[in-house]
Amino acid sequence: MRKLIFLFTLLITGLNVYADEVSFTASAPDAVVSGEQFRLTYTINTQNVREFRAPAMKGFDVLMGPTRSSQSSTQIINGKMSSSSSITFTYILMAGQEGTYKISGASVVADGKAALSNSLTIKVLPPDKANGIDNGGNTSSSRTQSSSTGVSNAELFVLATASKTTVYEQEAFLVTYKVYTLTNLTQCGFAKAPDFKGFHSQEVDLPRNKTFSLEHYNGRNYKTVTLNQYVLFPQQSGTLEIPSAEFDAVVAKAVHSSDPFDAFFNGGSNYVEVKKKLVTPKLTINVNPLPAGKPASFTGAVGEFSISSSISTKELKTNDALTVKLVISGVGNMKLINTPEVGFPKDFEVYDPKVDNKFTLTKNGLSGNKVIEYLAIPRHPGDYTIPAVEFSYFDLKTKSYKTLKTEDYQIKVEKGAGNADQMIADFTNKEDLKVLGKDIRYIKTGDTVFKKKGDFFVGSLSYYLWYLIPFCLFIVFVIVYRKKAIENANVAKVRTKKANKVATKRMKLAGKLLAENKKGEFYDEVLKAMWGYISDKLNIPVSQLSKDNIEYELTKYGVNEELIKEFIDALNQCEFARYAPGDENAAMDKVYSSAVDVISKMENSIKH
């Protein structure tokens, strides 16, 4: 008895727990053929419904409706009970004359509240012609096609279309590959991907579950679906050609059979798979060069942009960090824009900028923001000016160059703790060191005493030794040079093999500095470990390394892009955490674990 009461209570509680928001949805095909019948449904997720009112359905004949049907279900998942119920109102409509028609939303009172459904836009296509004309201009009978085991070009083909055929350099345009079919198409994919030589390409993410829609083409109504889309940015002017792409398609084709068993069980037809290779037509794109008169600050930006800037502080002390942030917003070739330069004073130690791309792909190009952070450290006190940054781009709307300018900043630097002349490791900018005050040496003046060379030197032993000794030294030099060349090859291999051990020793020392909470020495040691490791691994001196050529060199060694980005992010994180405010211990722990993790991954990825 107790069990029955418990189950009854659980059922009542579960049925009343869920009180979902009322959802009232209208659905119908996006496109129909004139004279074709189709369903229009209105579904609401409750059964407490009254006063349903349908809108006017101009352009369509109502053959039946509305018919009302209800549905409810209850389920228990992990001991939790949920229930759902709905009512659906259905109309059977017939499409009238071709055109595009809008059906407004229906209204209903549900759970005592008024609700309005979404509106619908339906395109009515003209009916097929008596004899369909295929994309090659050949007539074909549907009876002949259905009886054949082959698939004709009229029944199935792929078209490549460009949103623009005349563009400027770096102007984005969309290329679409769409399949048209009258058959039961079960599979279609690239056999040979398009070659976008002369273009920078970005593929558009499309839904994996593709649904067909109707489209009227060359007198016939085809089921169509978009297979692939690309946004292209031409990298040169002139007439560029996008070659044909090839697709492999599979069609389930009905074949009539005289077998009585087939006639009884399968309606007299069997289905066979028919494979067909589809080739798209070529596309020709006319690319105009950018006009003359490019501003000095133009670095290739094409589209529509804006720029803003901010600074972390205007008053600081020597050896403190200063951050200038630039934000470039807009739509265009965002990924291909070169990073603007900030004219920091010469007394500032400048690090490579940190770039954060926050944009999405659209048919007009990349839309969003490019955030650039510049880190600099003043070494001497004084009043300084950070000049405004100029950014120029080619505006596609006005077809002219536009120059944007940020504000300049007046900086006051006071003398801080520490020696400004001390050498601080800079593992980001590998600039040549300048020896100040020593580039011009003093010339000694005064009386000069010249000594006359005696005749005894010519023909003497010393005279001959001056010839003999350089000759012997030359032979020794050649022998030693060859020996060193062989040894250097082995040293490079040994250095590469020991790279991980050297980095491990440095990271152990960094761990001790972390425990002793020595912030500056800790970050220096982590940077030395990372830069030293990659220098030994690639056999390139640290002074010749930069983030750009690290990315290039690691790619040559077969390291994937994600790991390269993770390594560079670890470098940036270490450099910025050194001067960033906040919880120092947490920041140091994070930098340490990131460096150990990325070095370990890199050791397993670099191929020699």
C-alpha cells in the first residue's frame, strides 16, 4: 500500500513539476510548385488551448483544415519524471500562381494567455515544362530517364557560382557549390577540391545535416542543397580563373523487375546504387588593382574599418610596464591586416605585440575585432610623447583610401627603484645592442718617432720565417677547420638531444625561485628555459629567434598549428604576467605549469 501511495505521489509531482513556456510554432516548406499540395501546421506545447485563429492565406487554396490532433508523453530519466504535451492544427493547401507569399502568424489563447506564432514566407515555383531542358541544353524525357540505370546530366549536376565576378584586390566574395537533382541522391562529396591559386580562402562552416529545398532552374524544379562555400580574397590583380571541381555522387536508382516476387514485395522495382562523377564549370574573376595614391600608413586593409586606442597609465616609474591597446573593428580582410606600429620613445624597451583575433566569417569577409596590445618599459625618467597611430584602408563603398588616427599620449616617467642601466633579458625583440659613448675613439696626438729599418732584416732568418710561419698556419687552419666542421655536425645533434635535459634543469631552478617567491628571477629563468629549449631543438642561436620565425621553423619540423600557438601563448603569458597586477603566486604557478606542459608536448612533436 505504501508503495502505491509513493508511486501515485511521484506521478502527480512529476506531472506538475514542469510548466514549460508556451511555444507556438508554424511550419511549412520554403518552396513549393504551382498546383502542388502541401501541409501547413501550427503546433503549441500545451493542451489548454482555445480560440485558435488562422491568418489569411493569400496565394493558396485551402483544401482541408484545420484538423486538430493532440500528443502527450511522460518519461523518467535517472529518477526524474518529465512530461510533455502538444496540440497541432493542420491545413492542406494548394499553391496557386508563382511568386513569393507571406503568411502572417496565427493566434491562440493558451493557459489563459494570448500567443502568436511565427510568420512564414513561401516561394511558389512554376511547374516543370513538358520536356525538361537540361543544363547543357539537351531535351530529355522523364520516362526514358526513369527506365535507364544511368543518371543523365539533366537529372544531376553541380554548379559553382560567385557572388561577384569583378572585385578589387583583397575584396572578399563568396563561391558556392550547389547540387541540383531530380533523383534520389544519397551521397555527394569532393573527388577533387577546387584549386584557389591566387586567392586566400576561408571555408564557411555549413550544417552537417543538410536538407534539400526546391529551386526552379532551366524550366525544371530541382531539389537543391549547398555542398560547400568559400570566402575568397584575391591576392593579385588581373583575370584569375577558379578551375573546375570534381564531385563523386551516389544515386539510389529504381530499376523495374519482371520477377513476380519483386512485384509482390517491392512493387515491381529494385534499387541499385549508381555512381556518377560531377564536374563544375570554371569561374573567371576579374580583379582590379587598388588605385594609385596609397597613403604611407596603408598596409593592405580592404573593407570598412574603425580604430580606437587606450593606455594603461600616463604616469609611472622607470622599469614599470606600460600597455597601449589598439582595437581595429570592421569587416573585410581582417586576417591579412599587418599590425600597425606604435612609435615608442627610444628609451623604452619594447616587446612584440600580443594580437587577439575576435572575428567571424561572413560573405563580405571577416567581421569583428583585432585587439593588439603593446608592452613597453621606460628605462629613464622624463616626459615623453607616444605619437598617434595612423591606420589607412581602402573603402569599398566609396572606392577611395581613408586614413584613421588615434590620439597621442603624454607620458610622465619618474625615477623608480633599480638600476636603469642594468641588462635585462629581452627574449622577444632580438635587437642589436648599441654601445653608447664608445662608437668614436679618441685619436692620440703628439710627436711620433719613426724608426728606420735596417738592411740586416732582408735575407735574414726572421725574413724567411715571415713567409714560412703564415704558410704553416694556413695548413693548420685548413686541417682544424675540416675537423671542426665534422665535430659541429655532431654537436648540433648532441645539442638537439640534450635540449630537453637543459630545459629541465632550468625549469627546476625556476621551481626553486617560485618556492622562494622571487618573481623577477623566476620569470627570467622560465623565459630562458623556453627560448633556450627551442634554440637547442632547432639549432638556431637565441639572438636569431623571434616568434615569427619560430612558427615558420616549427612548421617545417612537422609540429601542428595548435601546439605552435600554445607555445607562443605560453611565451606571451610569461612576459605579460611578469608585469600584470593581481595574485602573483597564482600567476607564477600558472606560468610554470604552462611552460612545463608545452615543453613536454613539444619534445614529443618535433621530428628530426
